[in-house]
Amino acid sequence: MERKKMSTRTMVTGALLTALVVVLQFVSMSIRTGTFSITLSLVPIVIGAVICGKGMGAWLGFTFGVTVLATGDAAPFMAVNVFGTILTVLLKGTACGFVSGLVYEVIKKIFCKNKSTSYVGAIISAIACPVTNTGVFLLGCLAFFMETLAQWGAGLGFGSNVGKYMIVGLVGTNFLIEMAVIIVFAPAIVRIIKVAFKK
């Protein structure tokens, strides 16, 4: 009976977080630094990954990827390579949710299940999410868009230093803002939800 109750709770939590991922991605379209929007959707992805597990994290990340494609946020890359864009966007979203849940699971297994370990695990999972998201994005750029990025970087004054353009010009500010937002909000919300679930 308890197992069924947890399954229902997981499904409801997952449905709510899925809707939140979509809404936040559309809202974040208006929050931009440079070419791309700031990704607020990583917060519910981490929450789902920590509360419901790596499978839910992967689903929420996949939903995030589909929404990025639907909003047109990947349009500059889509104009260059459709397959490479779709693969990179879906893979980075799915991977960031899965890795976030996996990191939390490993921390929980290694250390005892007390409140401080749970909170620290949520923080480390929150860090893992944007690192994975940005890391897979950069790998996708290396695989599919190097020639285009070299042109974009040269046009913005980076000369022939494509690596510097990718880190500083393409993802730098977005990554730092996303990391700050997710570290502040995701662990705190996870703690509130876990306390509420115990009541």
C-alpha cells in the first residue's frame, strides 16, 4: 500500500515539475545575456532528480530539451545543422537531469541518510546539473559547429581563438548565472518538499 502511495506521489510530483520546466523555459526566453536565454528550468530538473530519482531527472531534462527546440532558442544552431542541434539539445538536457539524480544517489549511498548529508547532496547535485548541461553543449559544439563558431568568434573580436569564444563569449555569463540560481534555489526547495512529505 505504501509503495503505491509513493508511486502516485512520484507521478504527481513529476507531472507538476514537467509543467514547471516548460513554463520556466518559456519565461526565461525574455532573460538573455548575449544570444541565448538564461535557463531557469534547471531548478525543477534538480528538484525532480533529487526527490524522485535519476529517471525522473532524465525525463525532466528531456522535456527541457524539447521545450528549448520548441521555443526557437536553438535557432542559430538549427540553421547550421539540424541533426547536430537536435541531438545536442536533447542529449544535454537528458544528461543533466540523469547525472544530477545519479550524483545525489551516490552521495546518499556513500554517506548516512541524515539531514545535513541530504542538503549537501542536493547542493552537489545542483552543481552537477549546469556543469553537465554546459559540458555536453560544448561537446556538441565541438562535434557539429566548429567552423560556424570560428566565424562567430572572429566577428565578435576573438580572432582565431575559438576556445576562448566558446568559454567566454558563448557560455560564460549564462553558466555563472544559472549556477548561482540553481545553487540558491534548488537545495532550499528540496529541503522544504522533503519536510512537507514527512508530514
